[in-house]
Amino acid sequence: MATITLAVPDELKHRMVSFPEINWSEVARQSFMQKIEDLEFLRKFKSKSTLTEEEALKLGDDLSKKLAGRYVSDEK
């Protein structure tokens, strides 16, 4: 297994230390793996997509607006 070193802000380190029962290396490994899986999915999706960048941005904007509207109406 390879070893890497991460730099975190002092405040984050202080908060992490307050949970000594947590294996922070495992948390980081899981987070890295999830991010890689997400990026691989997006790469695969992008390679099969026929949308232009402009169409994709509009679709994302429309989706964001619809989701925001749904959550705002749920809070009422």
C-alpha cells in the first residue's frame, strides 16, 4: 500500500482529533474512491453524450432551477 501525506487546516485537524475513535485514513480512502467513481462515471457519460457544452449547461441550469423550486415549495 502506498502512503501519501495530506495537509489540512489547523481548525480541521483540531476537530478531527476530537474524534479519536475515527480512522481518518479510512475516511480519506473511501472519499477518494467515491470521487474517482464519480469522475469515471462522468467521463463515461460524457464520452457517450451527443450534447454540446452549451446544451449541457442549459440542461444543468434548468435542472437546478427545478430542484430549487421543489425544495423551496417543500419547506412551506
